[in-house]
Amino acid sequence: MRPAAATHPSNSSSHRQQEPRAANPLLLLPSSRAAKLSLGCPILDRLLSGGLPAASVTEIAGESASGKTQLCLQLALVAPLSPMSSSCLFLHSDLPFPLRRLRGLVPQSRPDLLDHVLVAAAHSTSDLLSLLSRAQHLLTHPNDSLRRLPIRLILLDSIASLFRADFDATPADLRRRSALFFRISAKLKELAHRHQCVVVVTNQVVDVVEGEAGNTVEWSSGRRVSPALGLAWANCVNTRLFLTRDADGPNGCSRRRMKVAFAPHLPERACEFAIRRDGVFGVEPSER
């Protein structure tokens, strides 16, 4: 946590009544009063003190098949039904888009929920930056004739896929990659704050080399893993949720955990969850 800047008392009444400057980064942190989007499960919402905060960027990290994309699909369908009453912009870099899985989660009584999910593919970082610029116009000038709810949820699945190639381990490429991290995160945060959007980005994991330190490290499937893209990207998100699993559950089933790795408004804590045909749901300790 960054230390707060020291404040100095003043005898001037005009100084005391002065509005706080929006440039203060402490004023941009999610608070308990911020609008939140439910995950569609009261147990998971309780873990996050009500859900995912608006005006903030949340990362969901985890290995393949840990539930990241399933959570995103669930969020896309929860958003129109939530108090936020929102459409969703779903940007995907992992091809193809899991349309069949999305349709399988739609309640039979609400096929119209699919009308509120806008999907676009990002094949590269330049594609993503272009899409985010177009999203700015889409959020500022919604097309009311389409009878679509305003977009207040942006999903990006996944950020790591965009950096698999085109970058070597040379100092020049590492600097160029970090610069792209900051450009992308700055655009995501701008959209989040300007339009009070919930922004969710998924990330993959890499094996941790012995002695490597600094980034979040967890055990998953018997491996020590850390979110991809290193500390440079970790500093670009406000909240990190880490999905892990192990094979020591009852009847040989995997036990899955969602952990709050860091957040400006939450303590570090975790709960178990399960992936079912109808979605992702938290598991109470008595149900294990």
C-alpha cells in the first residue's frame, strides 16, 4: 500500500472548503460505496464484498481450464439482470469465441440476454488498442434504436494471448512490451472511470522458477505458478483474483479456490468454488 501524503492544517476557510482534486490517485480507488456487479453467486459476492467494483480494472488469473472464461461468460449474462442493467462488450483474443458455451448458460426463459452481449476479436495488441478507441465512441454515443442496454461491462479474455509472439527477451523488446502494458491499461482505466464501467481482464499463468520473487505466487495442479506478464502488468490492474485448483478433493474431483491476491478495498482471502453446467458457484465450508 502506498503511504498517504502528509496533510498540513490551514487556518483558511476557503482552503478547507476546497474540493479534492481528481488527480489524486487515492480518490480513484474503489470504495465500499462504488457500484458493483454481482458474479451471479451470493457466496462469491460475499468474498468480494458485493461483487466486482465499477471504475476499476479487475484481473482474473489462473491456469488453463481454471474457470476464467466461464466466469466471463457468466458475468456477460448477469450484467443485464443486475441493478447496473448493463450490456457487455466482450473482447476475445483466444479463438474461436465460445458461443456454444455462452448459449448453454442462457436461461430458456431469457434468450434476449444474448442481444446485450457485443463480441469482437482482438488478434494483436494493435487490434486491441483500436477496439478500445472504438469502444470509447460506442460508450459515449450508444445507438438507442437497437434497444440495447448501455455498456457498463468490458471483458478482455485474455491479455496474455496478445503477447505470446512478437516479443523477445531483449531489453529493447521488454521496454516496448511494458510500454504497451501501460497504454492498454491506461485506456481500460479511462473507460472504466469515465463511464463507470466494470472492466475484467483474464490472464494466464507461468511456472515459477526457483528463486524468482516479487509477483503473486500460488500452488495450482501441483505447480508453483504466477500470473503471466510479470510485475509490469501486475502494476497495471487494481484488483487481482487468482483461480487455483488441486486434485485432492473428494472422489478425485478437483478442489477449486478463488483468492483475492490484492485489492485496494479488500483483505486477502479466499473461498472454494465449483464449475457446473449452469455456471460458476461458490462452495460453503459445510458443503465440501
